[in-house]
Amino acid sequence: MSESDPVQDKKTQILIAATELLRDGGLQALSFEAVAAKADLSRQLARYYFADLDTLIVALCTYLGNGYRDILVAGIVEVSQVERLGFFLDFFFDLADGHPMPDNLEVYDSLLAYAVGSTDLRDRLCEQYKTLGQVVVHELQITYPQLDGHACEELSFVFVSMMHAHWSFVSSLGYARDHSLAARNAMDRLIASYVADPPPAPLVARPWLRDT
């Protein structure tokens, strides 16, 4: 058994504390003083590992993304290849039996708000969402080989957009989580419409293109 890394353990403590502060109180609750107190560490130690809030929040974005990835990988190995797309979509609407989403949905709204003034965080979030979209493209192509690449990219962009907006409504505005089923069924209907009547030409020349 490998020994734990004390540096990584301290960093994880800090990231968990930041997650809980953002989840429970939003951006206004986040400060090095609050993070250090929550993590039961000194402010100086927290600043030693993360020089400023930008560095901390970008690291937090990566930490949260890795958590979602690990849960997804654990679930995907349990289903057959033809069922992976269904599991994937179920998971992101918190409908995958035995594989609940992490309890940090409010944190992503805080990250999006913070990204308005942070290029590094905005780039990291875009990278994560694009990677998620690419995975959806891959799973769509396996499940529906009749769909061309542009159709799969359009669907992936709509899915990621819908998923994020859905959880913003639920986590920040307080709509019932039961709405997950409506959003998930809407995604199935959208995919079915593309399969039955594919667009004659790409609707977007370059899905996932950013205005820079």
C-alpha cells in the first residue's frame, strides 16, 4: 500500500473546504480566512499551497471535474457498449441508479460567476465542457452510426448547454430535481429527431467555437 502524500492531503483538505463554502454560501462566502478555518488549517498554510483565489478556484475546477470523471468511469465499466450513451445521459441528469452525481451543483454556478473576471478559470471550464462534449460525440457515433459528425457535435453542444442550464435552475433557483426526467426525456426526443430527420446541412459551421 502506498503512503499518502501529505502535501496532496493538505491541498485536498483546502479544496474540499472551498467546495463546501461555495456550495453553502456562494462566492461571497469564499476567502482564505474562511477556507483555512473550514479546513482546520492556518491561513498562511492555505496561501502557501494556493497563492491567490484565482489559483485556488482553477484548481478547484480541476478537482471537481476529476470527481465527476471517476464516478462516470466506475459506472461505464458496468454497462455494455450499446448502453453507455444512456448511462452517460442518465448520470448527468442524476438518474443513474447507484451512481449519484456529487453534491456540489451550486459550486458550478459560483465558478461560472467567478469566470466572468478570470480568464484562467474561463479557459479551464471551457476545456472541461468541450471535453464532455467530445465524449458525448463519441458515444453518439457508437450508438447512432447513421448520424454524421456535425449532427453529433450539434447534439453534444445542446446536451451540455441543457444540462448546465438545468442544474442552474435546480441548484441556484430551487426548482425541483424531479424536472431532471423532463430534461432527460427532451434529450432523447431531440436525438430521435436528428436520427429520423437529419439536418440537410450543418446548423453551426464549427460547434464549440469560442468568440475570443
